[in-house]
Amino acid sequence: MERLKFIAQTKRLGAELLDVYYKPKNWEKSGKIYEAVGVRRVKRYFPTIEPLIKLVRKKTGSNVRGFSLERATLIDAKKYEKYTRLYEAIHMVGVIAFVPSVLGIINNLIQSENIDLDFNSSINGLSLVNCYAVMIQRYNRARIYRLLSRKQQD
């Protein structure tokens, strides 16, 4: 019984820590910081898997969700907020995966070795794309939190 209690407490602590990370911070709640670095502009042209999702929906009749807020209801907004967490986590893996490469580039620069700029440029470009993907999810989440706040005040 004690073990089950410990597992429940650990899960609760883990959920609280994730909430601390994912909850929009005061400086990002308005979204202006993300707009200043061009997230809204990038978001328009950002390659997404939406065309693939539409194809899957059309061919299979499956209703794959989570890529947009379908209705402005509390339930849908809360579901969408959870998807933004998932997508941010996926892209954070991409950002973290490229850290060793960036550190290798820095090491090569320090040691004055020749660097394959084409390879390194593409890696840095992919890392930048993932950074913007993370910022887009954080921007979307801040917007969802504002929507939830307004709906709860009504």
C-alpha cells in the first residue's frame, strides 16, 4: 500500500513540475516577445504535417486531432493545450539532439580545424527550425491560456 502511495505522490510531483515548465511565464503571456522574434510570420509559412493529416483524413476517414482548435469551447481548448505540450516536447528533443553537433562546431573553431560548413549549416538550420517550432507551441499555449481565462471569467 505504501508503494502505491509513493507512486501516486511521485506522479503528482512530476505533473506539477511539468505544469511549472509548460505554464506560460509572465513575460510570455501577452505573446509580444514571440511576435517580436517573428513567430507569427514564421508560423504562416512553417512547414507542418497538416497536409499529411488532411490526406490521412481523406483516405481513411480518420479524424486525427490536435493540430488546430476546432471550436472555442473550454473542453477543446484544454485538449489543444495538451497537444501543444506534446508537440513542444517533440521539438525540444530535436533542439537537444543538435546540441552535441553545435558543441563540436565550437570545439573545432577553438582548435582551428577545418569545418564542413555545408553540413554544419544544415544542422544549425534544423536546430533553428526546432527552436521556432518550440516558440510557436509556447505562443499558441499562451493564447489558449488567455482564452481559458476569458471563458472562466464569463
